[in-house]
Amino acid sequence: MELKRQHLIDPVVCIRCNTCEETCPQDAITHDRNNYVVMAEKCNFCRACVSPCPTGAIDNWLLVSRPWSIDDQFGWEELPVGESGPGEAEAAPLPPEEVSDLLAAATQTTGPMVPPPASAAKPYTNLYSRETPVTARVAGNMRITGDGTESDIHHVVLDFQHNAFPFLEGQSIGIVPPGTDAKGRAYNIRLYSIASPREGERTGFNNLALTVKRVPGGVGSNYVCDLKKGDEVQVAGPFGQAFLMPDDPQANIIMICTGTGAAPFRGFTERRRRNAQDATGKLMLFFGARTPEELPYFGPLMKLPKSLIDVNLAFSRVPDRPKQYVQDKLRERADELAALLGSDKTHVFICGLKGMEQGCDEAFADICRLHGLDWAGLRPRMREEGRYHVETY
């Protein structure tokens, strides 16, 4: 399936003030006595019309297999809802076997697949494959850990230009490094978690970011970390149907991670910051690294308002300070976590090194024991309800 993004105007909200038509530098907007409409063949997604629009009717970007004509749009009484995402009854296609194996390995410790949160939006999956990838262009590549530290983690922004690549917070993309291995075989696909909210790094721009750590001798990580601005990358995906952000503003989200496991939680946090600042659900982040200099996004994380997110950092290699791990921070916040775990609105997400799983599980068991909760019963119930998700590697 090949989808394209199309700019459309909501006829229900539009007040026909002509501001958009006057503003559009491409002369892509016109009107009749019924509607103002956008000509798909002329629109270049510059968004010059968006800010002057007094109602927001102009800010609609649907995914379509065939662009709506202006004659179609002239006849609308409302936007064609249902074209913006997979239908409720439409089963998501299965990912290729090599991707299924990677996803299964990331969740194997916790058992069978967990359903997505009930309030999560329905994701697009497997739109592009190894055989039919989409081309993205590198818009930026920046090291986000301190110079001189062993941990070389990069924030890589990929621009999909006019190719539709719809995704949700918590999904992954696949990249196949060019070339072949020592036996002449194409390299295996690598999965990288998306670090952006569904609107992209900047609202209205068709891009996303990855958080990638360079691994000595690693073919995929070195390929991605060495990409230069303007390079083209072949991308498959998006992948993943379960590790998705609950979109309920009342949902409490406990996020636990180390290293590049922060990627999906950056997307979760940006989603709340941009679209639901008045959400009543609590965001709590437990983030582990050896030192502050090795913690990706440390600077931006420290600037986030406490009213948005409750940040708890654990460092295990700071001179003259005792080693701390995420499970230690969980125990420090036992009272608050116990209160959250007692709510059916609470979701737990764990992402990062596989070795952290057992420590987190034991910490939650201790917290529940001290506060009269039954972790042995609560944990499987949360999993069945799509409220306890683990992706580790």
C-alpha cells in the first residue's frame, strides 16, 4: 500500500474568510460557493496558510491512497473521516519474520504478547518492507552524550519528504545497512525505536528522530551514527502494535529506561507536552545511566517543567557517590508508586537493557508488599489489560 499525505480543509469549521487563499504562495487553494479546497497537485506542504487561519480548519493532513480532487472536496459537508488511519476491523498485517523475531526477543522475558493500551490509537504497520522500502533523507545527526565519554549516542532525524510514513509513539522502524556480510549475504534488518511524537520532530514536518548508540564493531549502529546530513536511507516499517502510548489524558504513565531505551519515552513526553498539557494523568520517568554525561537528552530533560513530568535519575558511576540503579529510585518513590499502582489508569513501560527487568520486578514486588498490594496478582492483570509493557535487549 502506498499512501500519500494530503492537505485538506475541514468544511464544518471553515468560516470562508478567504485568508488561506490569499496567503497560499502556491495558489493551491481555491473555492466555490460551497467550500474552500486545496489542490493536491499544487500544495507543497509549506504551511504558510496555517497560522493566519482564525479557526484551525486549515490544519488537516490525511493519508490517502488517491488524492481527493477539488470536485470531490467542493461537494463535502464534512471531512471523510476514516481515511486517516486503519479501520477498527482491519487486521494489521504481520511483520516479516526477521522483524517478528526481533520483537519477540525484546519481549520474551515477560511472556506472550501484551495487547496495546485500550486508549492507544490504531497504528499503521508494515507499510514499507525490505523489498519495497521508503527513502528518507537525513536532516540532522547530533551526538547527545558528553564528549570524551565511552557512550556515543546520536539523535538522528530522518525526513520522509512527500512520502507518507504515519507512526505512533512507541513504534520502531527498520533499517538495513548497505552492503553484504563476509558470506556475501545482505545484512539483517535493524530495528530502532522512534524518539518523536506522531507529529514528528516539528509539527507539520514529515520527519522523525532515532536515538542510536554506537556499538564497537556494530554494522548497523555505526552505519546510522555515521550518516551525514543529506544522505539517503532505505527504511522499512513502521513496526510494533503493542508498546504504544495510552492516549487517555487521565492515564498515569510510569516509564523506566536505561540508555537508548529513552527513545519511546521522549516520544511519549513530547506527545503530552504538545497536545495534552492539561492532562490529569501523571508522567513519571525513571532513567538510569552511568553518569550524567552519558545520559542521552540530559540537558533538554532537565528543562522540562515538573508539572509535566516527574523525573528520577539514577547514576551508577559518579565518583564519591554510591551506585544507584533505576530499581533504587523506584524504592525511593514507593509511596507515590504504590498509589499509582492501585489505579486502573496506571500503565508501566520498561525499555532498555534486559538486565534491568528483574530489578524492576523485585522493586515493584517490595513496594506492593509494603503497601498492601499483591504484585503477583497485579502484574498479570496489568499485562492482560495492556498496562504493563516491557521491551528490552
